[in-house]
Amino acid sequence: MSSILKITNLVKHYDQFDLDHINLEVPEGSITGFIGSNGAGKTTTIKSILGLIGYDGGSIELFGTTCSELTNKEKERIGVVFDTLPFPADCRLSDIAAIGKAAYTTWDSKYFKELLHTFEIHTAKSIKSLSRGMGMKLQLAFALAHRPELLILDEATAGLDPLARDEVLELLRDYMSEEHRGILISSHITSDLEKIADYVVCIDKGKHIFTKEIDEICDLAGIAHCRAAEVEELLQKEVFEPQSLRILRSAYSTDILVPDRLKLTHALPHIACDRTNLEDYMRFMLKGEIR
């Protein structure tokens, strides 16, 4: 399977922050979720992909071509949604359509109008009158209207209520009906990523923490709830490879993130083990003791 986007050992130096050898891919026909705490380096990575900032090491390839060598025509194959509106506040929706037509040879005016109708955005409105949620919908409509092959979303569902988020996620599923497309989506709303992502990349303080298929996290991994004696039993029995467990201790119990809950249940059936979710998985991977 070829990759629409491939980042290899990306390095970016700032005075008080380093992006340290980040690796990330968006395989053709897939959605990659991009997560991490505030200040982890996600936006720096996205800006590097888009050529908005330079970087100090590594490589970024888009559609098999180094990003610095992309032609303007090839750049039209990328759609972008930022966490803030990039349009002038006094613009009207009709002006936005004109910008899209002038900027992209692939601009689809009819599709843009359909998306505005779907999102219930009235064309007479000005940019400054839009709520944050409506502004995000407008950006998504603008990004989709020129039929990109790679969609990059930076907190695209932020500010939307649950029903509107589901509407956006369904639109992204429709977008992915064509197999040559791909999405990179950065989001703090991990439940959204659980619904649509195929892979998840997590970074923290500029460092790569993990890359996993979403099924490995939500279907295979688990959280074991142990008493003190059970912790020692689990560690001594060596059910899992060294350094594959993450332990969080509290005053009353110890929870252990295990990579395969079914394997644990087979080996130690008396230890309770629940499914995990992406938020808890990230918490254990960032804060858990490695064993």
C-alpha cells in the first residue's frame, strides 16, 4: 500500500522546544489520527507538511514527491482545515466561493453550495457573524469543494456540538469512499477518532510515543484492575514482553494497560480486565510506569 503522506525523522528546533525525529504516514485509503497534549508539536508538524514553516532535518513526501518540489497543481490535491478561520472577517460567503474558484482549477461551485446547504450556512452571512462551529463547517466545505486527495484537519470538530460532529464525521466517511484518498486529522476529541481513524500517531513534548492501528487500542488492548498481589503475579508470570505494560497506581488499586486483554484473561482469568479507549490508552502511555 502506497502512502499519500510520509514523514520520516522530522526535526524542527526552537529555542525552548524540539520536534524530535517524528515519523508519520497516511496510507492511501486510510485515516490517520494525530494526538498529543497541547504543545506536543502537532501543529508544528502540520505547518511543516504544508510548507508554512521550514524544518531542520528529516523528509516529508506528499504523493511520492518531496513537499518542497510540489508544483502548484500538485498542491491543489491537498485540502486543509485549521483550528481558526483564515478568511477576512468582512467577507461574505459569496466572496469565499469566488476565492475558491480563483485559487483552484478543480473548484466545484455546485458541490460547495451543496455543502453549505447541508451545514445550514446561509450565503448572505458574513464571516464575522459565524459562530466557531459554523466557521469550522465553512472551512470544511471550502476544503472539500476542490476535491482534494489528502485532507489535513487540525481540530476540525472543535467547537461543534455532538450532533454536528457526527454530521462532519459522516461527511468524512463519504469523502473516503474513493480509495485513493486519505485524511490526517489532529483532534483532542479522541472519541471522534475512535469512530473513523484507521491508525493513530501520538506525540508528546516533540517526541514520538506510539503509532498503532485503532483496533489494537480499542479492540485488543485492555486495562487490568489489580490488587497488590495480582500485580506481582502478573509481572512474575511474564505473560507479556518486557516494557509492553504501563502501570498507574492509586491509593486503593493498581491499573495496568496490557496489549492483549484476551491473552491476559486466558493466562490469569481471576484478574478483571476491561476494554480500553483511546483517551485512556494515551493517558497510560504518557504517564504510566513502564514494565
